[in-house]
Amino acid sequence: MSSILSNVLPAPEDPVLSVIFACRDDPCPVKLNLSVGAYQTEEGKPLVLEVVRKAEQQLANDLYCDKGYLPIDGLADFNKFSAKLILGDDSHAVKENRVVTIQCLSGTGSLRVGAGFLAKHHQQVKISH
């Protein structure tokens, strides 16, 4: 009996993954793989930078730090400054309060939310998986 998935073709190779594999297979002993945006030890374990450990410790020790859920659209200041960073301090859209931002989890998660929004509201946009 054949599988209902037997006609599914493999997806094309992801360019980012090809960089990861090229780095892994490179015999050079002095290399650092920065392709994924996260550091790893030689054993492939996450490498947490000392500055990150210090920041985590400061947050853990801050009794006044709010560790509750963020609002549904994220931190207001983060959103405001992100819009200024992307569009510029002198952006007319920012100055005229015509920009809406939301904070999402991770880069790819944010891209997925944005793509979903565009696909829902613009017929020309299609999302392929």
C-alpha cells in the first residue's frame, strides 16, 4: 500500500543550511559558524556569552522587574523605537502616527506573522510552505 505522501517531492535545499554544512565540512581548524545567529561550542552545545549571563543574572536579581506576560502587541517602547530604527527618526509616517508595529517571537516567527498578514489582506501575496 502506498503512502498518501508518496508523491511529495523533497523541498529544495535551504541556502542557510548549505552554509552550515559547508562550515561543518570545512577542514580548517580555525572557524566560527555565524550562519544561524547563535553561537555553539565545538560539541554543538549552545554557547552563552558572558555578557548574556551577566544580563540574565541582573534580571534574575531584580525584584522590581516585571516577569509577567507582555501585552499582546509587545512592549510599546520596543515597538516605537523599532519603527524609528526601520523608518528613520524623520519619517513622516512615524511623526504622523501612521505606523503600527507589533513585537513577535524570533526573526522567522515575525516574518511568518507578517507574511500571514499580507496574504490575508492582499490577494497578490501567496504563502508557500
